[in-house]
Amino acid sequence: EDQVTQSPEALRLQEGESSSLNCSYTVSGLRGLFWYRQDPGKGPEFLFTLYSAGEEKEKERLKATLTKKESFLHITAPKPEDSATYLCAVSTGGGNKLTFGTGTQLKVEL
Amino acid sequence: NAGVTQTPKFQVLKTGQSMTLQCAQDMNHNSMYWYRQDPGMGLRLIYYSASEGTTDKGEVPNGYNVSRLNKREFSLRLESAAPSQTSVYFCASSTLTGRAYEQYFGPGTRLTVT
């Protein structure tokens, strides 16, 4: 059974204080690892797809990396508008279904 | 281009009542999904439809039925609502990108069953 574990559950940063969120996974045959951002009261918003160990993707202050056992979402010099819950998910097998972690709730303060 | 839309946004039901949650997408995606999101549990798949005319059970299908009405629309029905079905429900659709399906989500329906 595919398992996805995200840590920490919650993270509080000062504006400009860089940090990383972790997503560790146990799957057989990874087809893709996904990062989403979810704001309160809204649906998850797609951020990145990573396919292979060593791959990296960047978008503004966010950079996602992938190894054979985990993925990191690095946040460089965060701003208050980066506050959200970040979700990690994996797809395996036929690739059509996702297994989600429970998310990391990030709060960036002035 | 509205993406994935869901109706209603909020709903309150009494135990035993029935209702249908509606979902539509305008991205020409083949696959559609229904999830529920509960505190501390993450997103859990209820049902999905890999293509028009097919539906399959996900992780938590009990108490729900689905209909893939056409390529655009995928509805979720609660025949006899229970308090355990109080949750936020998300619809998603997906497209094959590379070797995996990227899923795009709607804004959600917040359901309370009393």
C-alpha cells in the first residue's frame, strides 16, 4: 500500500527565513510526485510534478526536489502570501490515482 | 476557461436526506475524481472515472454513488446522508502529462449532516 508522510505538520517562519518541507513516500513503482498549495476554504492548486530522482522544479520562491525516498519543497525568503497548506501526493501503477499526505500548514509572519 | 466548477458551495442536510453534488470541467480532460477532505485525514478518493462511461471505487466509496453524465460532468450522490459524511468534498479532473496524470481541483462543497 502506498504511503505518504509529510513533516512538519505545522511550520511558522518569519518573513525572509528560508526553510524546507519534507514529503517521504513508500511506494512500488513511482510514476510521479506532486506538490499542491491549498489556501483556507479553497481547493488544492497544482504546483509541480516530479518524475525521477534528481529532478528539480522551481516557481518563484519555491523549489521542489526528489530523491528515491523523499521530496523536499524549499521556500526561499518567504513572504506572508506564501502562507498556506502544502500537500504532497504520489501516483503509482496506472498513474491515474493519487495518494495524498496530510499536509504541512505554513504560516509566514512579518 | 473556468476549469473545474462545483455546486453547491455549502449544504446542510438532516440525517437520512439525499442530495447530489455536481461537478463540471471545461478542460477536455478524460478522467474525473471525487475526494473528501477531513481534518487530519488528508484527501481520500471516493470514486473516479477514468473515461466517459466508466466509474471505479476509490478508498472510501461506501454510502456514495456516482454518475459520469458525459465527458464534462461527474456527479456524486448521497442516498441517505449520515453525520459521518460531514466533510469537504472536492472534484478534480486530470490530464496525462509526461508519464503521470496531473489533477486539477474545484473549489469544494462544504457539507454538514446533522
